Amino acid sequence: MPANTKDTTATIIPALRYRDGPAALEWLRKAFGFEEHLVVPDDHGGIAHAQLVFGNGMIMMGSAREDEYDTLQGPMESATGRVTQSAYVIVDDVDAHHNRAVAAGATVVVAPKDQDHGGRLYTCRDLEGHIWNFGSYDPWETVQAQ
């Protein structure tokens, strides 16, 4: 049974760690169009916790540090490494978003293309190697077979 969400906009919020949190935050704004919702700096020039929004979605992110949580999750080991998770973000204009990300230095790993199941999609890496998928396909609008 789903959680009681009342007025919550999104109930699943991805969280990421970056070696250089402040640079990642600025880059995510510039390249992908995220907006700051909350940014809490740490005592070492990094980010203890940040919430960034895009449409009605949100990600949380912060700087890597030596704490209990970092024994579970940390930044990418390399900017070209294999990932175990990625985000899918719905955008209105895939090609325009792609061009914005490329201009900011995103590494495109799958060029924009039409998908067999509908919509258009491209996939890229951010400045530290996390995989991001941006597409026009909205799974919320898909009628589920019964």
C-alpha cells in the first residue's frame, strides 16, 4: 500500500554524492536546468545536503565525506565507470535539452532518438560520471493493461 502522501509532489527522490558538491550543484543547474530548493553548506566548503527541483521532481545531493552514510554510498569511482542506478527525467523538448547539456559539457552516451515505446530520449553522463536519461515519454500517461 502506498505511503500517505497528502500534498507530497514526489514520493521517490534520488540521492547522489559528488566529490565536489558545489561544482556539481552549479553544473546540474547550468546543464540540466535544476533549480535550488534548499542548499545546506558543510563546514569544509562542501554541501552537507541540497535539494534540487526540476518540474515536480526532486533530487537530493551532497558532497562526499567520511561518515556513516558514505560507507554505503559515495561518488562514482571514475567518470566512465559502470553505474548501478540512473535517473529518468521527463522533458518537453529532448533535442533542446540535449543541446543545453552538451554546451555545458555533458558526455552524451546515447544520442537523441525516437523510442519504440513512444517518445524521444537521450542519455548522458554528468561531470562526475553519473548516468542521466532525458526523454519525452511520460509513463504516467501510459494506460496500464489490465
